[in-house]
Amino acid sequence: MFQGQAAPANQIHDFHPPISPSGLYWVVPVPEGGLIISPDGQTATLEMKDIAVVDQPRWPALEAVGMPAVMSFKMIWKATDEKIVYDDPQKQFRVEGYRAASQLEAQVKVPSIGFSWKSDPLSESHANFAIIGDEVNGRYYSPTK
């Protein structure tokens, strides 16, 4: 989150999950029932509630102070019939899927400083570009599928 123009000097909050004991970063387990995919595969809903995160506004600076925070969100993707294929053998990256619209609502709280923020409701959210599909990269990539 930024106050004013999006620039490092104006960043007032940066929320991310803590580093897990296994060393994974920016990864959170999805609870049972947190991800729902429609029977036709055209709609996906991800809903996470009360996720423990860290508010670390000056990250990635070494002296960045982190404060415990809690985040909840719901995101919905709805695929269209427009097929998307992007394949870059030199970068060993391929994504195949369908263009989708997406919506998101979220809220976050930092109890130690009395801060809370809530987005507009899901009904007022929209993004005109997303993809529902498959992605492969690196050692899992093969030029022929």
C-alpha cells in the first residue's frame, strides 16, 4: 500500500506471509474448501480467512521491521471462450488456458498499530485480464507437449 504515487518512498504497508519452517516464502497452505472450481472448470473461487501475515513496509531492506497482521480475501475468476497460448522455448515457459475476468475483495488488520483496511466489495471489483489454465517452466518445460 502506498500513500500518494506508487513509489518505494511512499510505501506505508507491505503484507506477505512469514517464511515457513521449510524456507518457502510467499506461500500459504489453502485450507480444505478454500479453493472451489466449478464442475465445468470455467469458474474458480479462492477464499482465505484470517491468514497470519507480516506487515513489513520497508521490505526488502535488511532493517525492515515486521509487524504481525491478519488478511482475508476472496477472489473469483470466470473464464471466457477465448483460448490463450503463450510458449517461449528460450525462456522455457508456457501457459495455456482461457482469458478470464476476475474479482477480488480483501481486508487486512495490523492490531499492534490499530490499522485496518478493507477493499470495495466483490460486486464492485473487476479486472479485464486473467487466465485460467496451466503453466509450466524450467526443468518441467518441454518444447513439445
